[in-house]
Amino acid sequence: MKPIIGITSNIDSAAHTLQNTYIQAVIDGGGVPFIIPTGVESDVQQITTLLNGLIISGGGDMNPHLFNEEPWPELGNVTPERDSIEMELVRHMLKLDKPILGICRGHQVLNVALGGTLYQDIVSQVASPILQHDQKAKREYQSHAVHIEKGTILESITTSDKIMVNSFHHQAVKDIPSPLVVSGKASDGIAEAVESTDHHFVVGVQWHPESLMQNSDQVSRRLFEAYMKACVERMAAVEYH
Ligand code: MN
């Protein structure tokens, strides 16, 4: 039996969309990808019982009201229906301790679902000099470094104190609530990776490993492998009980 991995999708007025790279990364990792639409909040308990893992994909901005802020002028496009299903999925998956991988926006969703806050726009909200986090280079280019914190899941995966990542975000996690800890930081102090100290495998990364994998980046490959391994372990544990 392969693990069933739910992947959240983007929505606009006409279509649900999801980059193929997420789907391919799950298939390559030995899982079965299921794309989760918006509008199924009332069925989340049944959905999360079925899933062996959840990937919260990248996308636009989160509604700042979810962390009790009014919108700043630099806030981009928000999709409240997407926020809603993703927050519900995260809460249920955490309760079941099933693995979650949050990517880019998904890393931010994870933080907000646990009670954290975001910089709505890092360029206008962070006082100290910051790096270019919305890179102009192509998707697979690894434009800035992430310094890895010792003793974290991320360190055990990367086996390194510094990795290079791509960067396509103008928002970032700000206040990070327990049980999340920062596991990777950019040189300007922006938290680029978080993980839970209370769950089997709950990891958020601000970059796009599913894109870097297409370019044979070994760290990204190991991150997906570790995630899929956790999904298989939890699948076995849940079935046993
Ligand atoms: Mn970045």
C-alpha cells in the first residue's frame, strides 16, 4: 500500500490549479497524490482519516484577519476559501499526528493555523536590511542561503549547516508559536523553515523543494524522501492500532 498524500490547490474564479511539480514529487517519492479542492470543510474529518500525509502547496497571500490584523497596502491577492480549507486540514492532521509538509504559502499556513503571525510584506515591514526574497531568476535557481539550526529534523535531512534555496515570497512568518521552532534562517534573519517538536513530522519550508527536485537538487530530494518515509511510518502505526 502506498501512502495517500493530499495536496491543497489554488483557486480563482474559473479553476482549481496546482503545479505539476508537486504531483510529480509525490509520485516519484512513492505516494499517491490526491488534489484537495476548496469548499469541503464539513468533510475534513473524513478526508483526513483517508490521508496518510498532507502537503500544503504554494500560492498567494493569507488573509491577515486570520492573525488579527487589518490589510496593509502591500498585501497581495487573498483567497479566504483556500485559507479556510487549509486551516481545517492542518488542525485535523495535527490532531491525528499525520505528517504535514508546508511549502512556501503552506509554511505560512502552518504557522498561522497554530496561532502565529506573518509579515504581510517583508520589504515594507522588516526594518533591518533584507535579501531579495522574490527572486527574478528562474524557478530552479538557488538564490539565497538558509542556515540550518542544530538538532532539528531539517539538520538530520540536510546533514549540513547551510543550504541554497530558491525564493518566491513577499510574506514571511513573524511570531512563531510553540510547538513550532525555527529550523532554518536566511542571512537577514527571515525564518525560512519551521518544524514541530511535538509531532512525528510537521515541517514548513519557505522555498520550493518540489521545483528544485526537478533540477536534481539532492537536499530537496532527501527532504521529500524523509517526508514520504514519515508518511509510511505513520500509516503503519495507525493501521496497527
Ligand atoms: Mn526566501
